[in-house]
Amino acid sequence: MRAYIPGYDLRVPGSLRETLGLLAGEPGIWQPFAGGTDLMVLLEAGKLSHKRFLSLSRLADLRGIAVTSDSVILGALTTYTEIQRSSVLQSEFPLLCAAARETGGIATQNRGTLGGNIVNASPAADSPPALLVYDAEIELISVRGTHWLPYHGFHTGYKKMQLAPDELLRAIRLPRRAKPWRQYYRKVGTRKAQAISKVCFAGAHKWKPARFATFALQSQHCAHRAAHCENGRCVAGRAARAWDNCESQRNSCPRNFSN
């Protein structure tokens, strides 16, 4: 059964200030959306329960990729296509570019946004593994002000996150690291391309002379939210617990993480 379009209310604010004012005036009533790629699927299926939406498409404050000496800051409305076209991201953050390439088809990559992928809070999303490995931070904004917080811990459960009803995700910050890091990303789905992930894996490690220095691992879809491990000592225990939740999908879960 398809949705009844006249039953929905859509506004397209022309500024960030107007958007934040609407969210603050009626917290929880207006639901912001970016590219709308997941929203349109629910609408077509008649399963879109929320009725009042704010399109963020006109908010220039949420666009652009800024590069500084110590970080790269992506506006929440940065699309997967824009991520893939950034030479800095290709060079220093290839895991995020790989996730962008794995997200849907060309049309989805042209409209889908990194901020929307984060706030949609799906455990089957493709970008969270890379964001966790890169120690990403996110900026939240409201009429009360702005603040940054680590992306790790932002998701607290299935479709749950540390985002107040009057807040908006404004930007994502990736700290730049000294080279070299060896990095690896893999997505497992029912098909080679254009498939929802069953498992996503992203890892990065750096070697120092005669000893193992740093390792970060993240797996998802085996639990309600992404799991993040750092330093060799804790990887095995947390990774094992994640894989133990994969019993129903054991044939699809790769056990060899070597490149």
C-alpha cells in the first residue's frame, strides 16, 4: 500500500537559522532529512509513519569539504559522490571513499549524504566502520549553541543516538594522521553491488620498529550498533563477541580479516 502524499507536511527552510527555529519551536514534531534516499523507500512502501518533514537541501552551511593542517571537515550534506571526488579523502581516508563507493548505485551516491547516513542510525550502514577507525568527531548545532563530540559512542542502540530533538548534525571532522597506515575495508552482502550489508569491516594499523603499535577494528550488522576496538590487546575479545552474534548469518561472515 503506497503512502497518501497529501497526508504529509513538507517545508524547505532557506537558512540554518530558520531550520533550527522550527526544531526548537516544536521539538520532535519536525523531522529533518537530507538526500531522502531511505525516506523515499519507506514512503513508496507506505511505511513512513512520521508526517512532518524539513528538507535540508537549501542549507549551504551544511555543505563543503574544508581541509586544514590537522583535520578534514565535511559538511553533513556532503554526498557520497563528493567524497569519492576529493583528492585528500582518496589519499588519506581511503576507507571512507571505499564505503562511499559501496553505498547503493550512482543515483543514491549523488543524493545520499554522509550526515544522513549517520543520523539514519542503521546498523547496516556502510560509513560507520570508516568513521570509527578514523576517530571521527561530529558537530551538533541547535539554538542553544554548538558542540563537538566523538562519533564513537554517538549511537547508543538500534536507531538511538545522542541527538536531542532540537539538534541538527552540522559537520563531521576527521583528524589527519601521519603516514603510513595500512588500511582495509570490506563489505559483505547478498550481491557484489547495490546490496544492503550483512557485515562491514574497516581496519587500520601502523607498525613501529619491533612492535605492534595501533589497530582499530569495527564490525556491524551483527549487533544493534557498530562495535569499535583499538589496540591489539582488546581486539580479539570484542571481535569474538560480535561474531558470536552472527550465528544466523555464519556462512556470510568472513573469519579471515587479512588483506
